[in-house]
Amino acid sequence: MIFYRTKRSRLLAVILVLYAGETIKAEDKSANEFPHFSAELAQGREVWLQNCKTCHAYGIAGAPIPSVPKQWSQRLQSPLSQLYQHAIEGFYGATDTHMPARGGNPALTDAEVTAAVDYMLALANHHLSTTKD
């Protein structure tokens, strides 16, 4: 029985390492797709990877996924100040979406949150401009 548990835990560890490697490769690819990847977007990307990706990469709690243009077209028409406010203060949407204040990390500064929003907006704009319907 001990052999089985050890073998099983090793298998799970290998799967997690492989999955993490593939996720990092995919994320690195999306960062390189930008024609002008500025230092500000790089900072926003780091904040996004550490705090926002969990929900915004998979649509958890109705979080819009930057690579899905139709989820962003209306948001991109909203005032930027409103998007920043929702990200900083939190927001409950009409369709049961939920954005926790500061992405659930109260240690994030306003500048870090707005940088992450800018990164997602740039990524969404990029996908809108390059995706054919």
C-alpha cells in the first residue's frame, strides 16, 4: 500500500510539473504576440500572472477572458476610470459576475491593479484586432 501511495504521489507531481510548464510556455507565447510590449505592460503582466490569471484565464466567477474578444467588446467601450474603479474597489455584475477588490489581494497598490487592467485591455484589444469573426 505504501508503494502505491508513493507511486501515485510521484505521478501527480510529474503531471503538475508538466502542466505548469505548458501553462508558462503558452503564457510566454501570448506576451510575445504584442507588437509593442512596453515596460508598463510587462509590469501589468506580472501582476496579472500572480493575482488575476486564476479567474481571468478561465472565466471563474464570470471573469472576462482577455483572449475571448466578445467578452471584452462592451467593456472596452466603458470609461477607463470605471474599469479601474471596479478592479480596485470590487464589483458585482448584473449577470452574477464578481470582481473582488484588488483581485482578492489587499496588498496590491492602485498602480499595480491599474497596470494589470491595462495589460488585460491591451491583450483584449490585440485579440479583437487580430481575430476574425
